[in-house]
Amino acid sequence: MNARRAAILVTALLASCTHVIVPERPLPPRRSAHDDRRAPDRRPIEDQHAALRLGTPSPAAGAALCRRLQRLVETHRWNMNACPDGLEWRQVGVSALGEPLLIAELGTVDAPLSVLVLSMVHPDEMTPLHATLMLLNRLASAPPTGVRVVVAPLVNPDGLWRKEPSRSNARGVDLNRNFPATDWAPTRHLPWKGKLIADLRRFPGDRPATEPETLFQMALVTMLRPHRIVTLHAPWGLLDYDGPEVGLERAALAREAMRSFMRIRKRPRAHGRVSGSLGSWAGRDHGIPCYTVELPSSHPYDGPRFTPAFWAAFEVLVTP
Ligand SMILES: [Zn+2]
């Protein structure tokens, strides 16, 4: 998919949300390599307004999500409230099966620093859900100052709410291989060339940006223009970084912060450049610092054990 077609798809998704003014350009210009803080905003005032509010207020959908998540919390005996009271839920689309795609807004809308948190892209990795719910609770009880945090706690609801949570979405696509990155590859799920063994868990889609959940993430990046993206996965036990050099030092600090809670692996070869991933698209193609926290276990039992490691990294990643 070329950039023009991706822009059309994102525009179509945004147009389905009322109160959203679609920005003219699908992505912000690449930021200076010397500063990942917000550059002066010289867009027309209407576009600035569009960047200020994402999606439409959806308290009922948020409450319904929290009730379902609470049942999951109790199943796994996580001993916590799934959602704190008073979260501001907003809807930015629907999944392939019609589930609302929701974000929670925390901090200050017009803060000079914005951080986008994307979780449960792969719902068979359960520790990120524990970490994300703890994040919501902590940020709600002690709202961050000088930073706007937008959290999409459940990027792939269709994958989570099936009988056995799956890595892929309802249409069998790996959402972290479906971004219209310059390196998107239709053969991504054929890792053993010549043996005709397809790893369907990593199917990138027939074309890039075909999935509503991919468009959801692209819309958030396009509208919010975050200074940093934090995404949670498991079970590699590392902190991966994609993006301009300006973010490397922060990635090293976050890695160091995690080290007292878990063993940090070096970036394995398999994680070199993952075609069609969020890191490739947002980090490498568009220059937005993109930090991927990989917790060392996917098992829900390990959620409480590794959440402190995520929190330690997050405190570094959310610091101005
Ligand atoms: Zn994952």
C-alpha cells in the first residue's frame, strides 16, 4: 500500500467518528533529531483542535469494557480493580466484529509532552493487560503533570474475547505485521523459505493496513502526534527501540530501570527489523520514538510479578 492509499483508509476511519476534524495530512512531519518535544504548532487552528480531542466520549462503552475486564481480573486472581473510577473513555472506531475501540485519556490535554500507550495487540500475551490496568489505576490516583497520556488498553478486543485468546485479530491477521511500513512483506508468515510451512500466527494480511484495529492505531498516531509511543508485549524480556537516535538514550535508561525487576535480554536477531510492525511504520518510517516493552512471560499468573518492571520503565518513558 502506498502512502496515499493509507491516508485514504485512515481518513475513512476518522470520518466515521463524529466531532473529529480530519487532519489534512495523515502523519506529522518528522521531528528534529535533536528534540523529541513538541515543535511549535503552525497548523490551522481547526487542525490543532482535531489534535486536542480524540474520538467521541463513550462512557457507556468504557463501563461495559471495565465490567468485562473485571471478570477477567477475578478469573486470574489479580486482586485489583480493573478500572479506576472517573476514567475518561473515548471511542475511536470499531473492531472487525464490531467491538468499540477505546482509549482512556489521562493527564493534561494540552501538555507539552504526549505519550501514547498501546496494549493487548496480541491478546494471548496476558501480562501486558495486568501492567496496563495497573498503569490506569496509578495514573488515575496520581494524575501526571505536564504530560498527556493516551492509553489504548485493548487494541485487539476480538482476539481477547474469544474462547481462547489469540495473537491475531478476528480475521486471522497479526496486527503488528499489518502496518503500511515501507518494509511490509506479504510473505512475513513464511519464515522457512521453501518448506511451505506458514506461521499463520504472524500472517500480515493480504495487503497492509487492511484491519480496523491497525487503522485504529494509525488514527491515534495521526491525530495525537505523540512524542513517544509505548507498546507492551511478552515474552521476550527486553525493551526494544525503533525510531530516531534522539530516543536511544531514554531506551537505555528505561532498560536499566527494568533491570532490577527482570533479566533483560539483548535484542534477539528475530527482532532486528520486524516488517509491517508498529516500530517499522511509526518509529523508523515516521521518526516517532517507539518503545516496545517485552515482559518475560505471557502467562497471566506472572502479571503481578512483572508489572513493577513495566512501571519502572514507564516512569522513565513518561518523564519530560
Ligand atoms: Zn506481542
